[in-house]
Amino acid sequence: MKNLIFLFLTVIVYSCSSGDDTPPAIIAPVVENNSEVTSENTETAESADSETTVVKYTLTVTSGDGGSVSSSGGSYDEGTSLTITASPNEGYEFIGWTGSDETSSSLTLSLNSDTTITANFQKIASTENYYLKGKLIPDSSNGEWFDRSLTVNGLKLVVAGAVGGQLAVPDIWAFKVARLVTLLMDPLAPGIDKNSQENMIKTLKGDPGTWHEGFPTAQRVGYGGGDTYSPNPLKDEGISSYSGYQEFLNTHFANDMVWYKNVDSTFKGDDDINEVVEHIFHTIHLYGVPGGVDGSINALNSNTEVAGFTETELWKAMKEAIDNSVFGVSDYGNGDPTNPEFAGIMLKEYMYLLNYSMWEFGSTFWDGGSLAPEWNDNSRTPQGIETNNPLGFALFNKYFAPVLSKPSVETLREIFKDNDQGESGYIPD
């Protein structure tokens, strides 16, 4: 029927043409359609478009040890393009992403699914040799009290000369002290983390990026005791009497003394071992061990002049030892570990006693095998400390054991024999 209507209209139009050669006009056919486009249909289509669901995906970004990332991610529309940048900490390098094959530290993502990526870092392998055994050299740059120096594994030994009415410390004693330092920092000893130990040595040196940058650690080595010098260089009134000594104290981190022929010594080899180990411990525990293992700077902070010192892992371990009658502090001022005036001395002594007892040196070298009541005999072994001072046990294993190596008793007794005998075994590089 439709075809017939079309034909009929075409014939009518053609018949009505003027007869000239102009082609007839074509009139579009009328086509029946059951569907009508109405404003109502248009509104329905637009409404359907506006109700289309926006797809979102979650991006999760994390960072491994040794660095950070520019974003932790979030929820984003499908197709969103994002750039994430990984930044290594000092001493670390970026090594790649988990969740992406991209090797650049800058990663651009187009989100089409839930995505998790992790930036990975590793410590930069150092080409510097930190384990250096220096020569004992004439050195007048550390004040009039000292006339020689020797730097070993980042620790500078300054050795007293013949001043203040006292004899000069013999070279052999300086070598024995230096040998002990090498034994305490053996990178091949069991349980040592070499990277952490190198960080400790860098801290002792005051290298850039360390917490006492620019201030090298010094160990003072003297003869007898402070009062054997006139004036006493350990007292305020005596310091200024030794030319250049105040400047030395202002430019180095120094805490304790190692005494040759300590006035309190019986001149036995074990007495000498106690003397040297304790005071080297004081220096290294304060200015090197905090800086070795990650987190150790805050955990072992013994600066009682800052607010919050009672919140450190070190202070809490010491407080537990005091509360459990492991560490006796009645001889330290008023015996109150919260008193900043005395707490610093307590913390220094606690670290020494903890370290000595974890190595079982107390029962070996202390006269009679006991230092009671300052340190309880029930805690002279690792087992005793784990039982009676578990926070101290954990503290030592976390921060001290990875950076300090235990010398053998036999080696120490070969170095320090009775009546000032024994060979140091120290060989400079």
C-alpha cells in the first residue's frame, strides 16, 4: 500500500510538469512510522544519562624502611591520572616499586582498578672504610694537658703529657686502650649488624647527618687521677690553667677519663680491664651507640635537660631495674631517677652495668665477682637480667648487641696483665 501511494504521487507530480527539460521536483515520500519523537521521550533519555553511576577505585600507597612517598593514596574516579614520588632518606636509595614494574622513583598511574603499591629502599653500600687504626702522633692541638692523639674506629684518644707535676702516660697504655676499642667494634663478630656498627662509628666521628655533627668524640687518657695534677684539669678552676683545653672541650664530645695507674687500682690485670672497659663504655654508650641502630637516638637519649626524658626506652628500663632492686641508686644524689640533676649519671652507669652483666664480665673481673649493692648479684648473667630486668634485656639486644662486639676474656687478660705487663697487640694501619 505504501508503495502504491508513493507511485501515485510521483505520477501526479510528473504529469503537472511544464514539459520543459527541467527534471521534475522530487517530493519526499511520506513514510508511516508508529514511533513518535516527543519532548517526553527526550526528557527520559536525559534523565537516564544523568543517573549514570561514577565508578571509583582505591589507591593505597605505602613506603618501606628508608624513605617516604608523596601520597598515601585515596579514592579516585575511574581513569584518574596520578603521579606518586618516592624519596629516600639520607644513606638510602630507591630500588623499585612493589605493585608496578616502573623503575623510576616517579610513578604515574591511571586508575582502572583498586591498586596497592609500595616504594622500596635500601641502604647505600658505603665504599669508605670506617675501621681505621691510626698511629699515635704528637698533637698539641687538644690543649696543653695532652701532647699526643690516636684515632681508632672514629674515636679520638687524647693522651696526657708530662704537665701539672705528673708524668706522661706511656705510649703502651694508649695502644692498649686503642686495642680494646677495636675489639669492641669487630664487624665480623657474631650478631653484629655492620651497617648499624658503621652508623655508630660515623656518629662517634661527628660525621654530617649524625646527631652531634661537627663534634667528634674524644676519649681522654690521663695518669692516676684528677687530683694528681696541679691544678686539677677536671675542675672548673683548673680547666683554664691548661692552654687550649677549654677550646678542646668546646669542640669535642668527651665525658669520662681512662686512667693509667688509677689511684684506686691495685695494679692487677683485672683491675685494669675494669678501668678501661667501664670508661670506654661510658664514652661509646653516650656518643656512639645512640646513632647505630635505627631508632636508637631517641630510645637511648640520656639528656635529662630535655622534657620527656622519663619516656625513653632507656629510662623505663632503668626504672624497672631500680624498682626490682637490680640497680641500687642510693649513692646517686637523692636517689630519685626523675631528678634531672642526677638521672643522667644514673643512666650512664646503668648502661655500663647492664652491658657488663649481659657479657658476664662482672662475675669475671669484679673483685670477688660482685658489685652489690649497686648491682644485684641475681642479675649478673643474661638469664638473670631477663628475669629481673626484662626491659633492660630487650634494650640491650635491640640497640647494643648489634653494634658492640664482646671481647674474649683470654684476649683481655693477655693485653692487661698484672703489674702493667702484657702486649697491646695494636697494629696501626
